[in-house]
Amino acid sequence: MRFLLIHGRDLMCACFLLIAGPAICQVLPLPLTLGPEPGSAPLEGRAVYWVDPDRTKTPDELERQAADTPWAVRSPGMQHRLDGQALWVRFDAEVRGSEAWYLTIGSSGIDRVQLFHRTEDGRWRAQEAGDSVPVSQWPVPGRVPTFELARPSGKAVSYLVRIEHERVNFGAELTLQSQSRLLEVREIEQFLMGGYFGVAVLLALVALANAATYRDRNFASYATYLIVFTLGQAAYLGVGAQHLWNQALEWNALSTFLLPGLSAVAALWFVQVVTEPARFSRWLNQLVWALILALLVAVILDTWFPSRAILLTRLGLTALSLVLVCALIGLVWRKGDDAEIRIIALGFVPVLVMALFPIARGFGLVPNSLLTRYGLALGAAVEMPILFYALSRRGARRREAQLRASALPHTDTLTGLADRRHLLHRLDAALRRARGQKHPCALLVVRLANYDWILSEYGRDMLDRALVVTASHLRRCAADVDLASRVDERDFALLLEGPANSDQANARAQQVVASGLRPSQALPPELTLRLQVVVAMLPGEQPDAAATLQWTLAAAASVKPDSRKQIRML
């Protein structure tokens, strides 16, 4: 009985080929031979397709009606509008050797993909992947739909691929890959995407830390943009469905369109914060906010009422946002005084350019390609460190200005050194440590001996320059733990807080004296600074910081301006 069934089936297939064969052979390419060597083979030009207008056909019906089905060869770059329809792709392949071969769909986010072929007992074997089932239940779990072909049987096997995809034209490549080639491609993808998402998460965390620590609005907006953009790329590239929300089918279907849309909203808000268009035009600032609101409404409508028209509207608003971003950066570049805006503009260039490809793909203007799939991620990989560097520089500059402003109450206005009150506070703490820990410190009082001569010969402006130059010499001679200050009209002080002996203090005094004798570009060539230094090793007999400073200043005042000995040890 089994013999009769098997040969009866073969007889029916032979009759079918006699009747439908001439019509099919007109368009169906020759069967593909896969193996035994590893590799890959694209199906463009080697498979035929047909679009089912109402999604009602089954593999059995297509097999029976093969002669009447208008198959056509699927050429490279071809796109299909499948709203309410199904795309059927047919190819024949024979696997040789012991290595398994797989069919991969070169895009993530496909609504539904099915692969059909008959097994050796004549029954249909169906495999399904895409957003219709969790990734963990795919025939071959991964980032993109992947199916295993039939094992070697000594003859070619006919395969039928059924694809459903709404709102965006389907144009992904269909490729046959050996197991070793598939593993190699996936290893490279995991390495590159792991690095990309790892850097994105690291920069986002550091940006959040900077925003919280310094209350920096720029870093807060950058962190928000980076988090939303990274999640959008995870959804768009299929990483989210594979690793983050692989069991949440409804969210997976929504996230493919929702998160990339929110990325555009976050990006426009980030640019608005960074460029501050309100400084230049109230109308332009209102336009930015209006476009942000319009984009947000379009994203919400596209999520709750999905349709091709709303998606195209959202893509149009996104394209308009790119134009507005260019205008904002150009305006700040031309009219603003921000030193970092050119670096920020340079950082945005890769994303602005690469964003054009997925937008054009959404409009159906270009076929699916590496740039439409990965271009935005490549642009972001270049953009992220550049923007972080620019914002760090801007933040450091603003914090430095804030620190200077906060230091004004205890800073000398002319030289920027610490004032007398701040010196006394630090000197008092240094004396307590020196007495408690039994180690000496030193106080150097530096006097500008030719103060009166400079004032009489060059005037007050040049004297102020000389004082500023003296202060810069003291800064260079001070170590990290030392304090340079101005304590009088012509007197400065250098507090060596760390453990210091007399030889170290004397060496520092010689350094100060020598720096004053060197020519300075801020002073006339013939003018040198005659600096006299009094060195006091502490703690001494004086009871407190005020008495110690007064004692040292009195010693400095007792030294004649024309004295040949410029360093005096107390």
C-alpha cells in the first residue's frame, strides 16, 4: 500500500510538470546548487515572485494553479507595496554536502514571514518568523528572520516564501547562506553592535551623571536624546526584539515605529537646548516648539492609528526637522559667540547625512541597502563622542566662569590671587597641622622692590601690568597644595603647606627671584621685576596666623629696595 501511495504521488507530480512545466519554465530560473563549499547566494534574479492581492492563497493552491499564476523574476532593488497583500517568492535549491544552509531576510521589523517546502513524505513543512511570533520561537532565533532549508536529499526542493508587511514597501534582500557563513556574519554583527550599544550606554550614563552633578541642562537633554535614540536604533535594527523585549509581541510591533519617531522628537529638542534660538529670534524658537509638538502628535497618531498616510506625514515632518536643525546650527555659527558650536555642528553632520537614507527608504525613493539599514547607526557612532566632547568643553568653560564668580569675595580683583583673609584662613589651618603632626611648613613673602620706580617711570597702567606678571610668576612657582595670594599693595605671599625644610623653601625663593628677572612680553624689554623674598619656617613663636603674617611682612619691609641680598631667611 505504501508503495502505491509513494509512486502514485510521483505519477501525479509528473503529470503536473507535463501540464504546467512549459509555463513555469518560461520564468523560473534554474535550481540553485548549494554546497558542498560554504558561502552565500543572493536570490535576486534567481527566484520568481507573485503578489497575492487578498492574502488568501495557500501553498497547495499555488502549486495547483502554478500554470495560471503570473510569476515574474525578482530583480535586485525591487520594492513591493504590500498593504493588505502578500508577497510570494518561489525558488528551487538543492543542498549538497553535510553543511546546513539557511534563508535570511535582510531586514528586521518584518510583520510576518513564512517558508514552505514539502518534506520527503509529501507534507508541507511551514516555518514562521517576524513580528507575528516572539524571536525565541523563530526557527533560527536572531536579529532578522532566518529559516533552515531542507537537508540534502539528492534532488532540488521547491520553496515558497510568503511575506506580509504593512505601511512600508518591502525591499529586503533574500539570501541563502551556509551555516559557517551565517555564524561568521552574526559574530561580526554582535561584535559591532555590542560595541555601538556599549558606547551609547556608557556615554548616556556619564551624561546623566554630569547633568545631576552640575545641573547642566545641556547634558540632561543630551542624555535624554541619547537614551531615546539608542532605544530607537535597538528597535529598528531588531536588537530590542532579540534581547530586550523578545516576549512582548505588541510592544515589539509598536516600538519599530514609535521609538524611532520619538528619537526625532528628542533630537530636535536637544538641538533647541544646545543652540538656544530664543536668543536670536522669538519666532524661530516658537517654530521649533511647534515642529516638536507636530512630530510628537504624528508619532502618537501613527502608534494608535497606524496607516501609510500618517507614516508618510511623520517622515515628512522628520525631513523638515533635518532642515530646521541645519538652519539652527548655521544661525548660531554665524551670529553666536559659542566657541564649541563648530564642534557641535561637526558632530551633527554624520547623522544629518545618514538620516536621509532611511527617510528616502520610507518614502520608497531608494531600495533597501546597507545605508538604509545601518547608516543612521554609523552616523551616530561618529556623532556621539564628538557631541560629548563639545558639551564637556562647554560645561567646563561655564563652570570655570561660575567658579571665578564664586571666588570673587575672597580673590584679589587685579591679579586673581587669593586675598589676605583667605590666606589667613589657610595659614591658620596649616599652623595647626604643623604643630599637631610635627612637620614644618614655610611662608614666603614676596615684595616688588622696584614698585615706586615703575610707578614714577611708566605710570599706573604699567605698574598694574607688573603686578599681574608677578602674580603669574607666583602661580607657576606654586605646587598643587600651595597657595599664592596678594596681601598688600606691593606684597605677595606663597604658603608652602606641605612638609618643607629650609632648603626646599630657599630653592622656591630662588625660583621666584629668577622668574622676575626674565623678560616678559607684557612689559617693556628694559623692565624687569626686582623681587625680594623673606622666608619664614613655621611654626614659630607667633601665636596665630595674623601674628605670623605681620611678623613676616615687617621683616620684608625692613629690607632696603636696593639691597643686593634678595632672599632673607628668618
